[in-house]
Amino acid sequence: MADGDPPAGPSILVCFAVKEEAKFFQPEKVSPSCEVLVTGMGKRNAERNARTALDRELPELVVTAGFAGGLNPGLALNTIVFDSEDEQLTQRLISAGAVRSAFHCADRVVVTAAEKAELCKASGADAVEMESGVIRAVCRERQVASATVRAISDAAGDDLPLDFNALMNANDEIDYLKLARTVAFAPGRIPALLRFQRQTNAAALALADALHRSLGGRGR
């Protein structure tokens, strides 16, 4: 470690945008020195909080985890998709059935199947999310190994039940008062919202299982 570098930190730092993505992940199943960071949604929150964490201490590996929208029609719900600079992690993920994929880091939530089809064609990516690209860029600056591991929470042909972009506040967080008002004026959307909640719950379970299996035993 060069003079002026942050001290060595946890062996593995796993970043999630929101707590719902991390709800089933148990870092103690990976290593006593595995830690979780909830960055908040979007590029701005992810970059700011990743920089703060790495300024404080440098892990050996950063994993940016969470949900992703499918762009490749061949990716089913709950498929684990990944990209990794770490060969050991790559082999473990492949052994666990994960699919190496190209990611597009978007500025906004991609809501409709039509938008996904257009983005797939324009970007060539297999999946879309909103944080991993900037987190991994910060890791490259600090020469820290990184990986993206995500679960498909909505497939390429799925429309989201609401336009979540319209429900964001100035801090790129869901405004739950806006959400409540939207649902109150459109109660017919409730079944789709409940179905989506079940999908994200299943994706969080699949993600946690993949992380436990692929990261377990790596830490100090």
C-alpha cells in the first residue's frame, strides 16, 4: 500500500442500491470480513457513496449486486447475470449457473418492454441497471478488483407496473407519498404491483444464494 492510500478494509465489500435487494444476503455466510454498503439508487448516489467507502478503507474485492432488467430476451426471471475481473469468482459463478453478461448502466429506470428492446439494439447489452458502471469505474481508479452480480427481476418482455421515474424525489429515492397517491388514483394497478413485489422477492432470494455460494470462503 502506497503512502497516503486508505488502510486495508474488509476483504469483500458488497454494494446494493436499496435494502430490498440485500434483504436475504447474510455477509457472515461469506466471511467475517465481508461488509455490505447500501449506496442508494442511481449513478449519483452510487458514485458518491462508493467513493466515501473506498476513501475510508480499501477492500480486496468490490461486488456491485442487486436487480437488473433483462434486455436479452433469453434471460428468464431470477437468472443470475454477472461480469467479473476476478477469475476465481467468475468460475464459481459459472459453476452456480450464472450467465456472463454485458450491462448497460442507465440514467433512469427502463420501464417498458418497448424501451428495453430499443436499448438492447442500441447498446448491445444483455441487462440494464443504474449503479454498477459508476461503482466499478471508481474501483478501477483505486485499483480494486470488482464484479457485477445481479438477478433479473423483470424480463425483456415485461413492462414494469408503474413508471418509477415519475415517483423519484430530488435525491433519486422513491417518494412513497407519490406512490401512495398514484396507487390510490389507479387501484387497478395493485395486482401488477403485488406481482412485481413477488418477482423482486424471488430475485433477492436467488441473488443471495448466488452470492453466498460464489463468495463463501474467500474472505480473511
